[in-house]
Amino acid sequence: MSFSIPHLLMFLAVVVLLFGTKKLRSLGEDVGSAIKGFKKELSGDVESKHDPKLDNK
């Protein structure tokens, strides 16, 4: 059993009808920001969360 383009389009249409475009858009944005944050953590570009002001106490 293989899936073709018409099968995938029908599946996409059913998903859009069930969830709506606004919910799918927000889900896509959430997943995108999560992936971007994950890649940023892996590359080491994130600044240290250590606050030097707290060391003076």
C-alpha cells in the first residue's frame, strides 16, 4: 500500500477541517520556535544565564 499525492492532499484536507487553520498555524509557529531554540542550544550561541551581579553578595 503506497500513498500518492491525492491521498496526501485528502489527508491534509481532513486535518484542516478538523483543527482549523488558526490552530494549525499556531502549532506550526510553536514547533518552529522550539526547533530554532533547540538548534541554538546545540550550536552554543545562547548567552550564559549566569548573573554576575549575584556574585558580589
